[in-house]
Amino acid sequence: MGLAVGITMKEYFRLNALDCSPKLRRLLDDALVRIPGGTEELYARIEPDYLGRCHLLSEEGLCLLQKECGFDALTGVCACFPRSPRRDPAVLECSCSNACEATLRLLLHDKDAMSLTTAGLEFSNLSPYPASMCDPFAASKTKIRLRFMEALTDTSLTFHDRITHLSDMYDHSEYEPTEYEQKSDYEPGFTPERFAFLSCLINWCGKSYESLAPYTVWNLGACQDSGSISCENSYGISAPDNVIRVPIRFTEEAFIPAITAVHERFRGFDDFLGRVFANDVFYRGFPFEDTNIRLGEAVRILCCSADILLVLCAANLGAFSSEDDLIDLFAAFFRMVELTDFQHNISIRMRAYENDNSDDDPDATPTAS
């Protein structure tokens, strides 16, 4: 997976002049895109392909640029991963991505793995953003971010209650109301209508994001012609012989016992979820850099993302043979959420679903991306 990675003028011309194999050169030519009117600090981007996957990512999930040319060939942003230092001088923050399995394991096993601390860090390969790129609302966003992190890690509440309370907190922000306030309209609880909505979003995620596709399908039953037939679903994922895979269809009745079993199998699951989403809030600089997504909508996207992950955990419980399988699902989910323009895309998908109430089929092909 991959976001569009901003690079400097120096990095752009260095990559264009890089001595590398013909295969890597073709991939770099596809990936490197100049920004019209770009500055010396932000001159071009390493763009992902149409599936949201980085052109330079191997089938094993490794960086082909680093594999062939070494660590020093990486751009400043890529060299820092999974760390994400803020480049706005008004927001001196650094965190680690949930897309990294090692980060998730720490959050799962160590209740003190995520804490706010002050330390001197140096990222010599990154330069601060110029004043024109700095966020004038950075201080207000930081206060919201810290408030939400505190709510998400409140161990006196269940994770469901923590998420529910987030929708009541956004209106206490210090943003200009005319600029940023918007009703979140988040209704907690897994009603049949809510499940239809989540099912649509989950199927869209599976079709749009490669990392999550294997988790949005499940075993339905045997093919009529067993043995010699190898089935392949609509996502292009090959299933074992004589098995059909279909989009998830989950009901409230199936969800409750399944998610209860997940909690029983993985001790401290609620608090793990809280730490993971608190870390996500900090990593992504909630409430997002996209000014087209207002604060109320950002809260709704965050709550909806948590619901999607819960349904995925419940629906895939039968495939969890070990803790590693749970970590793999979380890593795949957050590669979608943190390493692509997910919040923008799902915002469009949510609006499209709600504006088209005449189509009650939760598996309908999305009309927006």
C-alpha cells in the first residue's frame, strides 16, 4: 500500500539520475510525478498505482528501491517509516504507524507501550515545511487530538463506550464553528441497518484496497463440482479447491457471539483496541489535513473505521489460528487506513451510500472512489 509521498527537488533529481536496473527504472518513471508549482521542499511525489499500492513495493512487501540500491537511496519520508515526524514547526510530534506489525505487538502486550513523552529527536533527512504549508489550526487540532487519545485509553469504559463518547466530544473544539463544525450523526450500536451500511463499506474496502481483500471474504461452502476446480473470487484471490468465497454477509445475531469470542480469546482486547486507535489518532494528526473533511465528519469516519475493524475481527475469527493472525489483520487494516488516502475515499463512499437510499443492496458496486 502507499500514500503519495512528498519529496524534495534534490530527491527528485537524485532518483531520476539513479543508476539502477531497467525494471526499477520503469517503476520509478511510473511513480515519480512532479507537482505543478512545486517548491524546493515539496517538488514532486512518489505516487501509488491505481490500486493504492506503491509502485516500488515487492510481492513480499519489501521496498525494491532499498533492496537494490540500499537504505541511503530512500527519500526522507520513506527512511523514517514506521516513524512519522510532523514537519510543521507548530506541531512537534512523532509516532509509529499501526501498519508496522512490531508496533501492534507492543500495543497488544504492553499496556504502557503507548505514552506521551518529550524527547530530543533529530531527522536530518527531513526539512521543516515552509510557513506557507503550515496549518494555522495546528494548536487547536493538537488539543482535540490529545483529548480524543485520553478518551480512547480510558480503561474504566468498554471500547464501545469510548467510541460512542467520541461523537459527543467534537463540539468542544476551538475551531471556528463556521469553518469546521458539523454534526457527526454517529449512531452507535449494531442494528440491521447499521450492518447493511458497514457491509457496503467492507465490500468496497475489499475491492479497493489490496491489503484488506483477503479479510473481506469468507468460506460459504463447497462447489458443486469439487476436486478439480480452483475457485477465484471477484477480487482475484484464489481460494482452495472446492471452496467458494463470497462477500461478507454478517448479521447482528452472528456478530455479538463472534466478537464476544474474540474478547475471550485475546485477553485485554478492548484496551488493545483503545491503544491502537489512540496511536492512530496521533499518527495521522487527527482530525486530518484534508480541509474538505470537517471535524464532525472526521469523528464519524473514525468511529465507522472502528466498527469496520470490529466486524472484520468477528467475521474472521474462525481463521485466527494464533495471535499472529490477529496482528496480520490489524496491520492490513491500518495499511489501508494510514498509508492511503482512506479518509477522503471513504468519506465519498459513505455519502454515496446515504444519498442512494433507493438501493438497499449492501453489496452494490460503489459509484464513487
